[in-house]
Amino acid sequence: MLTQIIIIFIILYFARNIYQEFFSNGTNPLSSTEEKDSTIVEGKFTPKTLAKYNGKDSPKIFIAVKNRVFDVTQGAQFYGPGGPYENFSGRDASRGLSKNSFDTEVLTPIDQPIDKLLDLTDVEKETLDGWEEHFENRYKIVGTLEENKD
Ligand code: HEM
Ligand SMILES: *[C@@H]1O[C@H](CO)[C@@H](O)[C@H](O)[C@H]1NC(C)=O
Ligand SMILES: *[C@@H]1O[C@H](CO)[C@@H](O)[C@H](O)[C@H]1NC(C)=O
């Protein structure tokens, strides 16, 4: 029952995003001029170097989804300090998104190997793919997530 409610919520987000894409006429974060200034160089991140981009230690907020790093600074109301999804900031959010959980316990600690997500159920994989699409539609990719060097 809870799962159904969550799925309905997710469908609503996507419907809203599709609507926005067609009618926003250039107000999409990706087309704003601020987003085009390239202070961020496409790069490689590790769980440890990504952690800095949490909106506190850096004004930029990045999150990783399936080993790609998105600049979600435009969504600071979600991911910034005090936001509902702030636990994802500077982190690989993949597992949390797949399980509809924003508890930090679900995310892999930053000194651990990157989560391979091998144990996800088909539904969890689909949920994660849906979120991945959401991020692709809304935010700029600034790099990839690779294993810690040490
Ligand atoms: C009853 C629970 C929830 C409510 C009422 C809720 C509400 C919302 C609302 C109103 C938005 C804004 C949509 C928009 O403006 O684009 C949003 C976005 C979002 N929600 Fe939730 N949410 C809930 C649960 C969850 C859960 C469990 C997750 C995943 C762990 C989640 C992850 C997200 C993400 C990733 C976004 C997109 C933010 C962005 O566009 O950057 N939400 N939610
Ligand atoms: C869309 O934006 C352009 C400029 O960016 C403007 O000329 C045009 O009138 C806008 N169209 C609508 C429907 O608002
Ligand atoms: C962040 O994670 C902690 C620990 O799991 C949890 O107690 C808290 O509710 C989470 N914060 C939000 C905003 O969900």
C-alpha cells in the first residue's frame, strides 16, 4: 500500500517534469545562463572528493546517481542544508533513490567501495532508473564517480 502511494508520487513528479519541459519556455534550470557559466570542469570524483559538494563546505551541490555526478545546485531547496533530501548531497544517492529512502544509513559510507547495487530488486532498479531520468532531464552532468584512490 505504501509502495503504491510512493509510486504514485513518483509518477506525479515525472508528469510534472514532462509538463515543465514542454511549457517552461526556457525557465528550465539547464537553459538558465547561470548554468552555462563553466566554473565546473567536467571531471572525475571519488566518494571522498564528492563529499565536499554538499552545500555546506561548498556552495555547489553535487549528487551521484549510477556513477554519474549531477550538479543539483539549482535544486538547493531540496538538497541544501535543511532541505528534505539534504542527506543525498555530496553522496552517491543511488541506493537511497532506489529504495525511496533518504536515511544516511542506506547510503554507502564515503570511505567504502562504490555501491554496485547488485542486490536491488527489479522494482528498485526501475525506481532508480526513473530517478536517473529525472536527474538527466533537470541537471547538468559534471563528471563521473570512481573508486577512492586510497
Ligand atoms: C510522502 C513523501 C514525499 C513527499 C510528500 C514528497 C514531495 C516532493 C515534492 C513536492 C517534490 C517537488 C517536485 C518538484 O518540484 O520537482 C519532490 C521532489 C523530489 N523527491 Fe520527494 N516527496 C516524498 C518522498 C520522497 C522519497 C521517499 C524520495 C526518495 C528517497 C524522494 C525524492 C525526491 C527527489 C529526488 C525529488 C526531486 C528533486 C529535484 O528535482 O531535484 N521524495 N518530492
Ligand atoms: C518564449 O521565450 C522567448 C524568448 O526567450 C520569447 O520571445 C517568447 O515570446 C516566449 N514565448 C512564450 C509563449 O512565452
Ligand atoms: C538523514 O539521515 C538521518 C539518519 O539516517 C535521518 O535520521 C534523517 O531523518 C535524515 N534526514 C532527512 C531530512 O531525511
